[in-house]
Amino acid sequence: MDYLWHDRKRTLFGLPLSFTKYSLSEERLFIEKGFLNKQEDEVRLYRIMDISLNRSFGQRLFGVGTIHCCSADKTLKDFDIVSVKHPRDVKEQLSQLVEAQRDAKRVSNREYMEHDDNDDMDEELS
């Protein structure tokens, strides 16, 4: 499989000294954790609803950041892509791929505003 991006979780001083790997294809994001016991997760990009970037002071010093993804995936739910290099570029690439997949699959993100019908009823009764 051809990956568009891949990296490892960065630890001390921004060095890739962990056993967490991230890979991104055109349709899926893969997260692999562990050394002896491995856990592999994947999320289809059209299931990602929202993406945000968090960078602590220490992360900024070493050029890394954490991307938080809100997902509609039932097993992975919301997740973080922790301490990766060039986080803004990765976030932008991920965002573009998510939108492309949502368009290709004809999936819409429906956001509902809360509306309390009882308030309208109270006004009519007064």
C-alpha cells in the first residue's frame, strides 16, 4: 500500500523513540502501537468529523504537535495523533483528504443546533 504520510510518536527532544506509528493513505489512517504486543487501529477518513492542533511549549520547541481528531468511528472514537513532526502540514493534508473522502462517499456532517420548543410554547400561552 502506498502511504501519503507516515511518522512515529516523538518523545524526548522530538526524537522518534516510541513504538507508536502513524500512516496515512488516501482513504484510511492507521495507528500501530506496541513492541511485543501490537495493537493496530484504522479509521476511514470520511468518519473523521473535526480536526484540531494542540502544541505545548515543549512541543513547539522541538517542532512537534498533537492532532486531535473527533471521529464517528465506533471502536476508535476520538483520538490523538501524538507528537508528530510538521503538525500543521499533517493537519492540513489530513483535512483535505477527509473532505475529499466525504465528497467521494457523499457523506455529510450534520450539525444540529439545540432548540427548545418549550420556550416558544411559553411565549404563546402568555
